Amino acid sequence: MKIVVVGGTGLIGSKVVGILGSKGHDVVAASPASGVNTVTGEGLAQALEGSSVVVDLANSPSFKDEDVLEFFATSGRNLFEVEKAAGVGHHVALSVVGTDRLSQSGYFRGKIVQEKLIRESGIPYTIIHSTQFFEFLGGIAHSGSEGETIRLSPAFFQPISSDDVAAAVANYTLAQPQNGVVEIAGPERVRMSHLVQRYLKAILDSRKVVEDAQASYFGAQIDDDTLMPGAGAHLGSIGFDAWLARSTVSK
Ligand SMILES: NC(=O)c1ccc[n+]([C@@H]2O[C@H](COP(=O)([O-])OP(=O)(O)OC[C@H]3O[C@@H](n4cnc5c(N)ncnc54)[C@H](OP(=O)(O)O)[C@@H]3O)[C@@H](O)[C@H]2O)c1
């Protein structure tokens, strides 16, 4: 089966390309690095020719509100026009658990538009909602950074390793389209402020996390339920300590 992984050079994309390739599929890693750009449309038609499945794992290079919206809106329109012409039978995309509850955030307004375009495309699809990646803990710390302190919400979340995400994405890619949303999450529910503090300690970053229930998450107010998956979520097996032990961030 020919499978195109858009964003196939990224954190999750490169792992998904590896897994699908090892199962014998003809996998194309499509991204600006290989001359395929979903925003300008460059190289898209050629990359998708003869493909059965498209997996969209791209992300906006800029997190400014208007840039994210423009990225996901334009990419979606360009992708579906070419997917229809190529006869693609399954569109898989990675989004975030709680996206619909996070519309105060510019980034998540971009993800909401991405998902709307998928639902309206007429192409069979699977939207995978993942919780935050452990690899993104540094990004979360950065988002709450105020000099020597980091102001973060103590709200619960259930982060997941990129290896567990990639394995789940590869499985859903090879399954029948769900025509709906499926959720994936890590094995442990933790408070965001606590885990980021543990992460900073592990990477020998001396900054202190200040708990603030009013601190926003990328512009959105959150509570203990906002970032948590529902009861039917598929759970990965790698917890924070196991992830830390095998990752290079603390070495
Ligand atoms: N971070 C989290 O905790 C989290 C949680 C849940 C879901 N997600 C979602 O997971 C997805 C993947 O995230 P990631 O961290 O793996 O991304 P990433 O490592 O930042 O990789 C982004 C990818 O997008 C590609 N890209 C950028 N501009 C493009 C364009 N114009 N056309 C085509 N491809 C383009 C990049 O290609 P080049 O290398 O060529 O620039 C790269 O392959 C995102 O949609 C994100 O919303 C993230």
C-alpha cells in the first residue's frame, strides 16, 4: 500500500514512517524538506499519485495565532483537493485531546479548523486525539516562563511518549477509517505543574514552577477535566520515569 506521511520528517512523522516502512508499505515522507509543501501546494499532486492513505502529521512552524490558523486552513484545503483527485481512501490526522474545549487558544482554533475541514472533506477519515507528548514538556515550561519562575496550572493531564503515539498512529493508519475521533493517552494521570517541575529537575534546570490555577494553557483557561481523555482512550505503556530513562534529555 502506498502511504503518504505529511510531516514525515517531524517527531511523530519520522517514527510513523519507520514503523510503516518496516511492515513493507511504500511510504513517502512528505514535507518541505523533500519538496512537498501543503501551504503552497508545491509537490503535493506528485507525492500523492497512487496513494491509498494520507497521514497528516504536519505542524505549523509558527505558533502565532494567525499563522497557525492560516497553516491548518490552507493546508487542509490544498490537501483535500489533491486527495480527491488522487482517489485517496483514508485520511488520518493527529490532533489533541480536548481540542473542542480549548477554543480560547489561537493554536487550538487552528486545530478546530483542521478537524472541521477533515469532517467536511467527504474522504473517509480517522482523527486521533492525543494527550501532550512527554517531549513537549519543555515547550509547556517555556510557555509559562516568567524569568526564573514558571507559572503553570496544576490541572490534571495524562501525557504520552512519542513512541506510544507513533505506534498508535501506525495501527490506526492500517485499520479501517473510523469516521470519527479516537483518543490516545499515557498510562498515568498527573498534575501539569508537578510533572513539569520533575522534568526540570531531571534536566538540571533550577527554575521553580509556581502553581496557579488561573494560569492559561496556550491562551486557554483549563480545569482538571479539560486535557483529560475519556474512559475509552487507548493507553500507551511508557510512563514518565521509563520515558526519562530512555530519553536523551536528562543525559
Ligand atoms: N506536541 C504535543 O504534545 C502534541 C499533542 C497532541 C497532538 N499533537 C499534534 O501532533 C502533530 C505532529 O506534531 P510533531 O511534534 O510531531 O511535529 P514536528 O516535530 O514539529 O514536525 C512538524 C512537521 O511538519 C512539517 N511541515 C511544516 N510545514 C509544512 C508544510 N508547509 N507542508 C508540509 N509539511 C510541513 C515539518 O517538515 P520539515 O521538517 O520539512 O520542516 C515536520 O515534518 C501536530 O499536528 C500537533 O498538533 C501534538
